[in-house]
Amino acid sequence: MHNSFRSATAAAAFLILTGAALAQPPDWYAHRDERWRGEHWRAHLFAEVKEDLDHVQSKTFPISRDEYRLVRTKQQLDELQGDLEAHRYNEPKLGEVIGTLQRVVADNRMSARDRDMLNDDLRHLREFREHHENWWR
């Protein structure tokens, strides 16, 4: 009787753990890689960068200089996106966003993987600055 109870408990634990593993959300980084695959991201550049910043912010200590830099970068991105939606290209504002994001990358505490991800975002923003006139064609 003791052995069958132990076997039943082990089987139940296995099923619970298997179910929990299957219920886990997909890997965030794999999802990010998928978002940036192909050319689709070009039409959503600022939203994609903000999603990456949201991810980093979710792992950042609240009410800190690190969080302040992240919030400021997202605010600047919103302003820049508003200008672009109104058909106004504002290169100085884009330069501010790039500069603020560079400070996040340089000064914030984060994993090397997140730092690489934000450096990739910086590369995309610089590419946009260089080729914005042909960006959506």
C-alpha cells in the first residue's frame, strides 16, 4: 500500500510539473527575435523599442535612476512618434532619444543579454536616422 501511494504521488507530481512547464509563457527573447525578423518591424520601430524598454523596466528596481532613464527614454519615443504621425521628422528629437538610450545602455544595471538587445535597438534607431526618407518604401 505504501509503494502504491508513493507511486501515485510521484505520478501526480510529474503531471503537475509537466502541466506547469507547458503552461509557461513563451521565452520573451524568442518572441522578441520573432518581432524583429524580416522587415515588418520597420513600420513599428518605436513601438518595438518601447516593448524592449518595458521588458528591461520590468526587471529594474523601482524609483531608481535606472528606472528614471527608462521612463524618460519612453517619453521621448512617444513624443518622436507623435511628431512622425503628424508628418514631422524631428532629427534633434531623434538624437535626444538615441542619446538617452545610450545612457540607459551605459549606466543601467541589466543583464548582458538585455544590454545587447538595447544596443541592437540603438543600431536600428541610427539606421532610421540615416535612411528615414526611404524607411517605409
